[in-house]
Amino acid sequence: MKGKTSTKVHTRSKDVGATCSHKKATYTWELKVAADSDVEPTVAQLSGHMNDQQRAVFKDKLERYVIKPDRDLLLAKRGGQVLGLVCVIERAEFPSSLRKHAADLLLKFACTTQLLVHPHLRKQGIGKSLQLQAEQWARERSKEGLWLVTHRMAYWYQSHFGYKEVDRIKVKNTEKIVMAEEF
Ligand SMILES: CC(C)(COP(=O)(O)OP(=O)(O)OC[C@H]1O[C@@H](n2cnc3c(N)ncnc32)[C@H](O)[C@@H]1OP(=O)(O)O)[C@@H](O)C(=O)NCCC(=O)NCCS
């Protein structure tokens, strides 16, 4: 049943306080598959940078990821606080301009979209834990790899997760990079 799979608890030491302080606090979060009841708080807590129209599209997307059986919304949570999310889908529709060699390669790959961590909580390992959980999700479904489209974070996916560029596409006049990792 969707929304019931609670997974790992992550713990990370974090510097807190003034810049010259080295006091440590323990920072923990849980990764889980979202349930219906998670959508409203997720939208409320992670859409601060969106306008109303973007927020409506975001909510609609998250609802589909919660409901449909071929995809999930994975959340990083601490208590009632939603720290970050990533969407995972078993087989996403390819961008229309994706070239054949890339489409052939990605045929049996799952896809992630919308990796997002709350702006105040970045650089603490939350994004990495969500991305690794998405990879685990794909492996559990016997997928051969994972692909995604990015505008500015290609180097991050390459350096931290070993993704490789498989194509470049134009989306509304912006060049984006299709990255993939084969398991
Ligand atoms: C990209 C994003 C998800 C990263 O989340 P995060 O929680 O800050 O990432 P982590 O703390 O797990 O970072 C993992 C590593 O990447 C590094 N890192 C994080 N953000 C980075 C950035 N913008 N540029 C370069 N390195 C970065 C961290 O320092 C850390 O390095 P380490 O493992 O050597 O210590 C977050 O910045 C975000 O939500 N950005 C806006 C949306 C976005 O760009 N999403 C990507 C979709 S294409």
C-alpha cells in the first residue's frame, strides 16, 4: 500500500551557531514514500519560491505521484516537517527531441524528477540521501539504471553519483542535459 514504506533514518552532525562556533548538534531525518496526507504539507513547506500557478502545477504533479502505481513521491521528513522530496517513475515519457541512441539506452531505466531540498536545509546530506533512495527504488523494480534532466546540476550528478551525460535537449529554448547512471 502506498505511503506505508518508512525507510532509513539518517543522522548527520551539523555545525550550528555563529560562524566561529564548532558546537555540534545531531540532525536526523526519515525517508518515506509519501501518502495522500503528505501532499498538502509538502506543497505548503516546499513551494515558497513558486508563484500560484507553479504551485498548482506542483501540487497536481505530487498528487499524481502519490496515486499512480508506477511512480512514487519520496520524502525526507523530520516529524511533521518536510525537508525535501524527489519524484520517481518506472518509465517516463521521453522528451520529444531526445535522440534515438539515448532513448534506446534509457528504455529500461527509471526516471527521477523534481529533486528539491528546502532552501534553509541544503548542504547537510538530505539531497544526496533522497537521490540514493531513488536509485534504491529503481533497483528494487529491476530497472537497469536511472535518468534525469537537469539544467544546472549536471556536474553535481556526475561528481557525486557518477552520472554521465547521454544527450542535450532544448526545452522552451533552454538547453538541458539528460544524465543517466547505469546500475
Ligand atoms: C541540488 C539539491 C537537491 C542538493 O540538495 P542538498 O541537500 O543541499 O545536497 P547534499 O547536502 O546532499 O549535498 C551532497 C553533496 O553535494 C554538495 N552540493 C550540494 N549542493 C551543491 C551545489 N549546488 N553545487 C555543488 N555541490 C553541491 C554538498 O556539498 C555535498 O558534498 P559532499 O558529499 O562532498 O559533502 C538542492 O540544492 C536543491 O534543492 N536545489 C534546487 C533544486 C535543484 O537544483 N534540484 C536538482 C534538480 S536538477
